[in-house]
Amino acid sequence: MGRPSFPARLCVTICLAASAQANPVLGISTSALLDLDSRLLELPSTLASLFLPQSLQPPSTTTRRCKVYPGDAAWPSDEAWSKLNQLTDNRLLSKPQPQAAVCYNGPSFDAEKCANITATWSRSYDHMNDPIEAMSPVTQGMTCLPPNVFDSHNCTRGGFPLYVINATEPKHVQLGVNFARNNGIRLVVRNTGHDFLGKSSGKDALSIWTHYFKDMTYIEEYLDKELGYSGPAFKAGAGVQAFEAYKAASEKSRTIVGGEGETVGIFGGYIQGGGHSPLTSLYGTGADQVLSYDVVTAAGDFVVANSTSNADLFWALRGGGGSTFGVVTAVTVKAHPEMPTTASRFSFTSEKIGNETFWAAVRAYVDYFIPNADAGTYAYFVLIPNVLSGIFTFNMSPFFAPNKTLEETNALLEPWFTRLNNLGIEFDPNVTHFDTFYDAWRSSFPLEVVQKVNATTGSRMFPRENFQSEEKREELFQNLRKSSENNRVQVHFNIKAVDPDDADNAVNPAWRKNILFAQQAVRWPVNATAEEILKIREEFQATDMQRWRDISPGAGGYLAEADRLEPNFGQSFWGSKYPRLLELKAKWDPLDVFFATTSVGSERWKVESVDSLPNENGKLCRVDS
Ligand SMILES: Cc1cc2nc3c(=O)[nH]c(=O)nc-3n(C[C@H](O)[C@H](O)[C@H](O)COP(=O)(O)OP(=O)(O)OC[C@H]3O[C@@H](n4cnc5c(N)ncnc54)[C@H](O)[C@@H]3O)c2cc1C
Ligand SMILES: *[C@@H]1O[C@H](CO)[C@@H](O)[C@H](O)[C@H]1NC(C)=O
Ligand SMILES: *[C@@H]1O[C@H](CO)[C@@H](O)[C@H](O)[C@H]1NC(C)=O
Ligand SMILES: *[C@@H]1O[C@H](CO)[C@@H](O)[C@H](O)[C@H]1NC(C)=O
Ligand SMILES: *[C@@H]1O[C@H](CO)[C@@H](O)[C@H](O)[C@H]1NC(C)=O
Ligand SMILES: *[C@@H]1O[C@H](CO)[C@@H](O)[C@H](O)[C@H]1NC(C)=O
Ligand SMILES: *[C@@H]1O[C@H](CO)[C@@H](O)[C@H](O)[C@H]1NC(C)=O
Ligand SMILES: *[C@@H]1O[C@H](CO)[C@@H](O)[C@H](O)[C@H]1NC(C)=O
Ligand SMILES: *[C@@H]1O[C@H](CO)[C@@H](O)[C@H](O)[C@H]1NC(C)=O
Ligand SMILES: *[C@@H]1O[C@H](CO)[C@@H](O)[C@H](O)[C@H]1NC(C)=O
């Protein structure tokens, strides 16, 4: 797939008309116009115009306050939707139902199906192939979940889109983008629905679903002089997931940089947002690996963004975040050699040893974060409080040492393990060597589950400075302990994320200094009212998250693992890259065809949720006007 060719005969009538409106700033030329479907030529011009590329000049006078919704005079006719379906080769899904609709009164009620869905609800396998479900149900407004998970009493459409294009070709994406833009309706881009902030949902939207762009091809020798890369690469469709990519890479004795979870869509939201990996301490972020993107722009063009073609878009798509600059259909990434890997999972609790000894063990570990990250390792560990029993748990899951022998890994862990032994802590560090990264990855990470209905997570990247002196390490440790004592579940990644090739891209500069990427969750009673939930969530930001920010001034959070209530998210998610990202948003999507909460430029809009909670169950409207 490259820039598609455009048969001149199809372009005679409509492309010329469209090119007359083309935006000279964007340099849209007749030859770059949409590969029009010949069936469009048979439509009356008013209908055909709904599918055409269009000028991106913002209208000077009338700007709607909200996107166009059902019930508005401007909402597309049934005939228009039906044409969209025809033109997309009958791949338009109309009003797809939430899975648990079978559990609620109404035409879909089916007790047996409901029992089956309830039994397997938390498995991400059942959600990833669904056109609308959100892996974080809090973000869709908590409607239509299995009643024993959360009883919404009614199955409404909540934050779910109304129409979904099950796209398999760039043309389907172009038609969807043009249709959404020309009609002023809300557009959503969804890949797997993993997003923790709900950035792949949107009430009554048209959603473009990229999950079935599944091609993956190996390129023996990819050469880009501009980027200084020559070596193997993979070109993957946007829908290829971690388990598919790692397998395909392994078959060529290669590895690629992807996330830990097996169903994450690593060539959709993950890679555009940065992306950390079990290989990040060796190779940098996911976005640092990108050599080229195929992308459909807000204008409806299908273009290549690489170091020599649309280089500014290429820069923005490496770290600037998904659903902001275009819809990616394929990504070419660097391939690295397969490598042996050593990994270990273990845990201990405060139950027998008491609080002070437990915390002394955690404190001892903090002393090794810098050397372990610098050695190229990845440690994923959680700290779990239990208020009822007063017991704390430390769970290493796993300590992951790519390219390290058993001896090298034991040598790295030994200083901390000696201190744990001296503290009398019982733990069972099963340190195992694997011949390949692929085997180690498969053995070390569990299948991810659908998120809880009463929790949300915030994050912070603690830089090297937080670990460079005894005083700083103590300060950081006290702040982690305090969060545990405040009943926060914590998830930590001890990694560094420096790109050995030092690519210039939009990745959050805070990643480059990171030593501990830390997350903590706020939880609330399942039966809490909307008012109570908002209060609890705001307090979490003002207290425990604020303490973490206060001890890491100028650092940031990670846009893909964050809270929708993160204050000043532009600085936090992009730091010094934010001003340029805003300029590129204005250039590539001046009409805000693309929106996702907390994305670049999203400050101009707000989802007016029906319960005033931070979720997707309301209309998307402008903030001022
Ligand atoms: C269990 C679990 C494990 C995770 N592990 C890791 C990890 O190890 N490392 C890490 O860095 N992150 C991890 N994440 C976070 C992950 O990076 C984000 O959830 C990411 O957004 C997933 O991308 P997706 O395409 O699968 O998800 P989606 O929810 O489908 O999309 C996420 C965002 O990207 C946009 N988007 C998706 N596809 C496209 C496209 N083709 N073109 C343009 N925009 C698009 C969407 O509009 C949305 O804004 C994990 C998440 C979960 C739930
Ligand atoms: C429910 O699951 C069982 C066992 O997998 C299966 O046999 C049955 O057909 C399912 N029922 C429905 C209605 O899907
Ligand atoms: C369920 O939703 C419908 C449609 O929004 C509404 O008319 C009805 O009153 C709701 N019923 C309950 C019990 O909330
Ligand atoms: C989406 O398209 C894929 C590929 O053609 C197909 O396998 C899948 O069943 C479709 N899903 C839905 C919900 O239509
Ligand atoms: C970038 O993409 C264009 C268009 O496909 C191509 O001609 C060019 O060779 C690519 N640049 C590099 C460095 O690969
Ligand atoms: C440990 O600390 C927790 C919370 O801070 C407390 O509930 C618990 O009672 C303490 N346990 C012991 C044995 O002191
Ligand atoms: C992996 O180890 C080998 C042998 O020690 C070394 O040559 C290679 O550079 C290492 N790779 C990385 C990415 O560190
Ligand atoms: C150690 O872990 C490996 C890999 O997970 C597993 O195969 C092995 O059985 C474990 N050994 C023990 C003693 O638990
Ligand atoms: C969150 O909900 C789960 C059930 O889904 C419940 O077990 C847990 O106690 C709830 N958490 C809080 C803080 O109430
Ligand atoms: C939630 O449940 C608890 C105990 O089950 C009860 O004390 C509390 O009042 C309930 N809150 C609301 C808002 O219903």
C-alpha cells in the first residue's frame, strides 16, 4: 500500500469540482483526491457531495455549538446513511447493540445469552472483536453492563456510537471521514477499545473501526537515509494486535517494540501515543520505531507520512496521540533481533512480617531503580492495599530482562534479594531463562481483563532526579507508601525510555528522563451517586495525584494511562512538544473533524455528559461561543 493511484476517468467530473475548493495550504492536488467510487457519479449532486473531499477552511460566520446529532435538522437522511453503507461495500453497522442488551427488558432479552455473557464478561477476547464495547466501562457512562457487574436498570446507548464502519480498505475510511466532516457529525476512531480514558467511544457518533486492517508483511531491508535507518522492518495494518505481531516477528527471528498486554492494538492508539514496552529500556518507545504511516487525513486524502513525505504529520503521529491528525491504516516499524530473555515473578505481603518490615523491603528496592533501568530491564510491579485486613501486597509480575542470561539477571537482583533475605522476607523468586523474547513474553504476562466499574487511574513519570540521592529516594518512597495507606492500588513500571537513535518526534519528553512510570487508582463504592463519584475523583486529583506532581515538578503523565481529570493535560502529556502539536492540529485538522478527550486541541470541546461525570454519554459541544 502506498499512495493510491487515481484512475483519471473517474475524476473527470467530480474531482475537478472538488479540487476547485481544495485548500492550497494543504496542497491538495487533483491527483491526490479521493479515489472516487464510480457509483458516486450516478448520485444526485446533493447526495454525492456528502462523500467528497472538501475545503478545510473554517466557515467564517456560522459555527455550530455542538456536533450534529439525531433530531437535528442537519442529521443525515436515512437515504444518505444507506448510500454510505453501499459505498463502503455494505460494511456499515447500524446501531450495534451493547453485548449485555440481552440482560435487560426489551426485544433482545434472553436469559441464557445473558448468563453466558456474564460468565465471560471480563475476558478482553470478547470485547476486542466487538464493534462498540469499551474496555473501561466507566468511560461509556456505565450503561448496559451485565447486571451483576453493574445494574443500570435500563439498556440505553450511553456513550456508544450509532454507526460503525467495519473498515478493511483505506477507501472505507476516506468515505467515513468525508461523510462525518461534511455532515458535521461526531467522528470516533476505534481499534480495540482498550483506551482507559474512553477515547474510542462517543455518543451517537459515526465510528471508524480499524480492527480488521490485519495484514502484516516483513521487509528484509528498509532504507531511510533521512532517519539513518537501514535494516529489517514490518509493515502492519492498524488492526494488528500484540499477540499477532509478536508471533509474526518471532517467525522471522525478530522482535518488535509493543506493549505487554496481548490484545492491545499496538499499531493504533498505542504507537501513536508513544507506547512503553518490555523492550523499551533497550529501544525506546513504540513511536520511536516508526518508519512510515499510511494515513487518511481530515481532508479525506490517503497519504504516506514518513521522513520525506508529509514529514510534519509523521512527526506528530509519533507520540502526538490517536484520533487527532488522521486515521492510520498501516504502520511500518523497525524490526530487532530475536533475543534470549530472563524473567521472574514473585510476591510478598505484610501479613506475617508486619508493616515496617514490608515497607523496608519496598524501600530497599527503590535504591536499585536507576541501575536496573540502565541495565535495560523492565520491572512491572503492583502494590495492593487491603483496608479490611490491613495487609499490603507487593507483586512483581514480572521482572523482565531481555538479552540477559540467568547469571546476569541474578547478579542484577542479588543486592536487593540479599536485603530481602536479611529482613526475613519469604518470597520465591522463580528466575527463569527463555531462549526467546517471544517465549518469555507469552509466559510472563496474563491476559488483560475488562476494567472495573468503580475505579480510574492517574499516572506520573518520575524522572531520574527523583532517585539520584538518598533524600530523594526516601521522599519518593514516602509518597508511594502514603498512597498505599490511602488505599490506592498502585501499578509501576521501572523502565527508561531513551531512543538509542534519538529520533525527533512528538513523544512526551518526560519519557526520556523516566525511571519510574507510576500509576495509582481511585476507587468508589459501586452504589455511589454521580455527585459522590465526582467528589471522590476530584479529591484524588487534589491530594494523592497532586503529591506525586509536587515532588516531580515539570515531569508529566502518560496520555494512554491517565485520568480524564488530569489538570493541564497539554503540558503533562507532551511538555515542550505541545505548542508545535497545536500548530500541526490547526494545519491538518482545522475543523476538528477528529476529537478525543485530552487529545491535542481538545480544550475547545467538551462532552456534555448527562450525569456531569467525565464520560462519553453526552453531546460533544464547543466550550466557548
Ligand atoms: C490491559 C491493557 C494493557 C496495556 N498495556 C500497555 C503497555 O504495556 N504499554 C502501553 O504503552 N500502553 C498499554 N496500554 C494502554 C494502551 O496503549 C492504550 O489503551 C491504547 O490507547 C490502546 O490502543 P488501541 O488502538 O488498542 O485502543 P483504542 O481504544 O481502540 O484506541 C485508542 C485511541 O487511539 C485512537 N486510535 C485507534 N486506532 C487508531 C487509528 N488507526 N488511527 C487513528 N487513531 C486511532 C482512538 O481513537 C483512541 O483515541 C494498555 C491498556 C490496557 C487496557
Ligand atoms: C451458552 O453457552 C453454552 C456453553 O458454551 C452453549 O452451549 C449455549 O449454546 C450458549 N447459549 C446461548 C444462548 O448462546
Ligand atoms: C429506559 O430508557 C428509556 C429510553 O431512554 C426511557 O424512556 C425509560 O424511561 C427508561 N426506563 C427506566 C426504568 O429508566
Ligand atoms: C467485520 O469485518 C470482518 C472482516 O470482514 C468480519 O470478519 C467481521 O465479522 C465483521 N464484524 C462485524 C461485527 O460485522
Ligand atoms: C516516503 O514515502 C514516499 C511516498 O510513498 C516515497 O516515495 C518515499 O520513498 C518514502 N521515503 C522514504 C525515506 O522511504
Ligand atoms: C498496617 O497498616 C495498615 C494501614 O496503614 C493498618 O490498617 C494495619 O492495622 C497495620 N498493621 C499492623 C499489623 O500494624
Ligand atoms: C544483546 O546482547 C548481545 C550479546 O551480548 C549484544 O551484542 C547486543 O548488542 C545486545 N543487544 C542489545 C539491544 O543490547
Ligand atoms: C518457574 O517459572 C517457569 C516459567 O513460568 C515455570 O515453567 C516453572 O514451572 C516455574 N518453577 C517453579 C518451581 O515454580
Ligand atoms: C468496587 O466494586 C467491586 C465489585 O465490582 C467491589 O468488590 C469493591 O468493593 C468496590 N470498591 C469499593 C471501593 O467499593
Ligand atoms: C451504598 O451502600 C451502602 C452499604 O451497602 C450504604 O451504606 C450506602 O448508603 C449506599 N449509598 C447509596 C448512595 O445508596
